[in-house]
Amino acid sequence: MEYAVKAANLTHSYISADSSILSLENIDISVRKGEFAAIIGRNGSGKSTLAKHFNALVPIMHGTLFVGGMNVADKNLLWQIRKYCAMVFQNPDNQFVSSIIKEDIAFGLNNYSITDNVDYRISSALEQAGLKGFENRSVHMLSGGQKQRAAIAGILALEPEIIVFDEATSMLDPKGRRGILSLVSELNKKGKTVIMITHYAEEAVLAEKVYVLSEGKLIGGGSPREVLTDMDLLNQAGLVAPLAVSFYYDLIKMGIRLKKCPLTLEELSEEICSLN
Ligand SMILES: Nc1ncnc2c1ncn2[C@@H]1O[C@H](COP(=O)(O)OP(=O)(O)OP(=O)(O)O)[C@@H](O)[C@H]1O
Ligand SMILES: [Mg+2]
């Protein structure tokens, strides 16, 4: 099996003059090429620290990590790893260096010394991100969701194998959030490996595999159905269950048991309709 990410025993602490904060402890995680994985966890659980490892933004302190078969501990591979595994961050406003979209994307390409087919890469990336024809627009004139799409276009132009979305929807309104989630899912269907990091369990429903981080440890992993319907696990992680799942358990308290625990509101309404 070909792995996009393979970590074993990954442990990390933030060390300063007067403190050491253990942020990750013995993490074993692997993500297949082409997979859509989600990593969920509450504030401070270590999600971003783990994501930064995948992108070679923090040094490997203990354990091993291979990204696209490349050893992340090898400093000579830094730029190759970052080009292979790119990241989209929470705040779209912090991800631009130029206010004109095409200039911003070109800047990113130049950073990675990509000089071939620059115009084509830019227009194709914008089209894939749902911003066809936005080359000359100013980022300041975009909505939050469009800004995040422009940031994603900047990443797509680099043609990475993996895209890590670190809470990429958390600053958006519900419409913007839904749009970015469906774009993420669409990119995965077209072949990208996606690692979606979020503290909304609800957003992990579309993933193939969901991992749960709590206080720097992986405390669960499995299909969305296995993980997101496990109330004990979600409670332990301090996470809110998807709405349909909470509803299922509320109905049980009222003496109504659906045939199966639904993950989405669509599934919930199907289950309710099938009650007789
Ligand atoms: N630069 C840093 N220096 C010191 N400690 C840090 C630093 N970054 C994170 N930490 C600590 O490491 C732990 C994990 O933080 P991390 O940012 O990885 O969590 P997170 O799950 O991404 O949280 P959030 O949901 O708030 O983004 C926390 O205890 C945090 O306070
Ligand atoms: Mg974070």
C-alpha cells in the first residue's frame, strides 16, 4: 500500500527557557495516497502541531515520519516535502502576500522555483477552486469563503499530492463553510489526498477515516460511523457529536429507537420516515 503520510511514535514538546509543554505523545498514524482523513480534537489537543509535522514546519523530536516516502527528519528534503504536502490555514487574510490574486499565486509558484506554464497553472488552479476568471481580482474584495478558495487555488497551483486543511472553515459563515467542505470533498474525489483538521465532529462526516486527538494522544480512529457515533469517545475528547447523532441518542431517552444511528440530517430524516 502506498502511504502519503506514515508516522510512528511521534512525540513533540514545545520547549522554552522555563517550560516544556508535551504537545504530541506517541502518535501512530498513516494516511493512504488518495485518502480523505479527518483529525478531530478540541482546542489545544495537538492538531496543528501534528499538521505542522506533516508539512515539515516543526522539527522531529522523537519517532519517525515519512511524507510521500520522504523522511521528514532529513533537512535536505524540506522544500520537496512542503511542495508534496501543502497546508491551508484558518485565517484566509493571513495567507496572501499580494492583493491581486494572480500575483499572489505567482509569488507562491516562484517560492518553489516553478517557472513553467505559470499562467496556465494559475487559471487552472482558480477554476478548480471555483474562482474561474478571478485572476485580476483583488483579494480585499472577496468574501471569506472566496478568500479561502483563493488560498486553496494558490496551493493547487503547486500541484501537491496532499492538502492539509487546518481549521480552514472555522472563520467562515455557514454558507462559506459548506462551500469549502464540498470543495475539499470534490478535490479528494479528483485524486488529492486530504487531511482535514477540525474541532467540528460534524465536518468529519465526509471523510473515509477519522482520528481523534485528545491532550496530544490519539484516542480513537476508524470510519466516520464508528468514531462519530461513539458518544463516550467524543465526550472523552471534549467534542460535540454531529447533530443527527445527538438527536438519535435523545430519541432513545424518549423511548424511540431508530434502526441505525444516522450521521447526517438526510440520514436522520430517512430513519424517522421509516419508523412505523
Ligand atoms: N508555539 C508554541 N509554543 C508553546 N506551546 C505551544 C505552541 N503552539 C502550541 N502550543 C501548545 O501545544 C499544545 C497543542 O497545541 P496545538 O496548537 O497543536 O493544538 P490545536 O489542537 O491545534 O488547538 P486549536 O484548536 O486551538 O488550534 C497546546 O497545549 C498549546 O498550548
Ligand atoms: Mg490548531
